Amino acid sequence: MRKLAFIIFLSISVFSFGQNRPLLYNVDDLPQSLLQNPGARIDFTRHIGIPFFSQIHLSAGSTGVTAYDIFSNEDSNVNQRVRNVMNSITAGDFFSVNEQIEILSLGWKMGNRGYFSTGIYQEMDIFAYFPKDPALLAFEGNADNINQDFKFSDVSFTGEILTVYHAGFNYKVDRKLTVGGRFKLYSGIFNAESTNNKGVFRTLETPGGPNFYRHEVLGLDVTVNTSGYASLKNEEGMTVDEAVAELLSRSFFGQNVGLGVDLGFNYRVTDQFSINASIQDLGLMFHQKDIENYTYFGSFQTNGLEPLFPELDENEAAIPYWDVFEERLDRNLNEETTTNAYNTWRPLKFNASFEFGTGKSILPCDYLISKRPRFMNLFGMLISGVNRPKGPTYGVTAYWDRKVNDNLRFRLAYGVDEYTITKLGAMVSSRFENFNIYLAANDIIGYTNLAKANSASLQLGLQFIFKDL
């Protein structure tokens, strides 16, 4: 049973999602670039998104293991395949899930230099490190791992579903510098997190003791915090469909709130060369309602049961060894459920890039300057990352951005990140009058065989974009 549970955990994990979005970064004729850098240069004067369709983002990634590693037909022994994965994967490997749907998006020019944008989007973000030691203990047991420490610190994960209300302002300081900021109000739907856990379990050889082995749990301190879960759990007879409906009902006005900001800039060193950077989701969530936290703590040592076999008459009961053992265990290893409020940082994202243009063309499409030099080809490099409990995850992407004409644009990209070193991506954006549609896919090689892919990403959107001359 424990092997089946472990296999299910792995099979779910390998279809998890990541959060790097390099294909829309710095695309100056898409409003979505303002969500990644509120200080990006833009060349439109108004936009309004098709509700729920202006941005749909899904991406997938896992390091260290793929579905093929578990379910391959090359070896009929599934236990051996799982064992091979266990030997190759480390506690630093991770799985993540990210999904974002833009519910409302609109913006308009303010004065000669400003652009105001606002909207609402729903986001799910789940991130989990592979719990190597606890998984190894559950799968193999301790018989072949004598004198080895199994660390509970390997258990580390965060997960949240929330709605984000935002308003941002983009301002062109002068011909070279553009800056921007975005204020965010977070409305929490669901949260679960367990980080900074401590403690070890080990089995030691003690040939000179009362038994051959001694089992120890030392410094155990594991906490799982949740918000938005207790009310679902306590609702008697609630089905999965009813639970999903309840979560959806919280989509616009969740029970917990938070605040955050995005900041960014773009600086043209020359007409051809520019640099820019941004940070996203510098903010906190305050979990105060519908809280349920679980804490496991304590230390315990045992040499096992030492049964005695005294002669008993018919009125004497046998010694309740197991009850005595359970009482000792409960006295030393404690479980506690609380409803204490807690705070969590949002996963801080950072971006920095440079860009070089060639193929000068004069296009009357910048609302700040009626005519200015534009470049049909843009070559750039982007470094991006997300802060996580054990440190940031990051990636580097080089791209070629080609503006075929004022209505058609595409981008080809090659990236290296912690998922893969062969991440090929493509984006195309097309306009029909004022109607825009875009599609971006990353790690295209992985789409040829998703079972062997470590990551995949897809973005698409429909919206109206206006460029008043």
C-alpha cells in the first residue's frame, strides 16, 4: 500500500507546473508585458481584454523525474523503476504548479506620458520539494538503512489559490527612461504551507544493549498551516463537486487578504540598446479566518518491546505491552491542532534583461512620440526567477523578436533553467483591425513526448488594443 501511495504521489508530481514566462516579457505591443514589468515601454493607447480570455497561462515542470521514468515499458518491474528514481532524485528537486486566468483587463493613456492599467486575475501556485528522506523511509523502510538519519526538513511545500485585484501606472520620464509600479490587493481562497521543519528519525545498532537496535526520533518539529480548508473539511457529507463550488464562490471575495506591489523600469542606453528590470509580488498574505494548523513535535527513543512471560492464574490479565508503548509514544511525541493566524510571503519574482535592435524602420505607432526609430529585429537575453523556501529558482532565455509589420509579430527563444537545458519557445501575436490574438508555447521539444518532458508552458489571449496616432 505504501508503494502504491508513493507511485501515485510521483505520477501527480511529474505533471506539475512552473512559473517562468519569458515569451511575453518586453513585448511592447501586448498589455500582458505590463504585468511582468510595470515600467515596460509600450506603444498602445488603450486596451480592453475579453473577460476570462485575455490571458490564460498554464505551465508545467518537475526536476529530477518524468512520467516516463515511472511508467516506461522498458522494465516490467515497477518497484525497480521507482527505486531507480529514488536513487537519482534529491531533496533539492522540486515540483510546482502555476495557473493564471485574467478575469478583467483594461487600460488607457493618461496625459502625454502616462498609462493607467487595471484588472483582476485568479492564480494558483503550488510548490513542493521532493521529500526524499520521508519517501525513502516509507518506500524501503529502515531495515536496509541502519545508522542513517532520515530528515523531516525534506518536507517543504507551499500552495495557494487567490484572486488578485491590481492597478498600475506606467510613466515615461523622458526619451530614455520609463518607470512603473503596480499595487495589488490579494483575496485568499485557499492556502497550505509547511516550511522550516526539523527533526530526524534513525535506527542505531546497539549489540550491547537490551535489543539489537534502538529507534530514535529527535527534535521533531513539523507544522502544516492551512486557511480556507477547515470549513471544507468540517462540512459533513460535502462531495468533491460541492467543495469545488464552494472554492469558486470565494473567487471574488475570499476570507483572507494581503497586499503587494510590482516595480519596474526600462532604460534606453542608445536608440538600439536598452536594459530593464522588474520585481513582482513583493507582498504578504494575512491568514486570519478559517484557519487550522497541525503541529507534530517532541523526541522519543525506544529499544522495542521487552516482553515478560510470568506465570498467570486465570484471574490475572497479561501485561498490555502495546498500550504501555502507545502511552509512552503519546507522552513524548505530541500532536496539536490550533487556529492561530499566520502570515505568508508571496513568491517574489524578479526579471532583468537587455535588448539590441537592428533593421531600423519608422513606424507611426508610439503615442508618446509621433514618429520615432523602431527596429524590426530585437535580440535580447532575460534572466528571471522566483523566490522559494530553500532559495530562488531561475532561468536564462535568449530570444529573437521579429516585427514583420504593425499587425504581425513573432518571437523565437532558447532557454536554460532548472528543468531543462533545451527549452525552445515560440510566440506569435497578430492584430485584425484592433482585435489582437496571441499564442506562446515554451519547451516545444517536450510537446513531442509529454511523458519524457520535464516542463511545458502555454499562454494565449484575446483582447482589443488601440493605437491612436
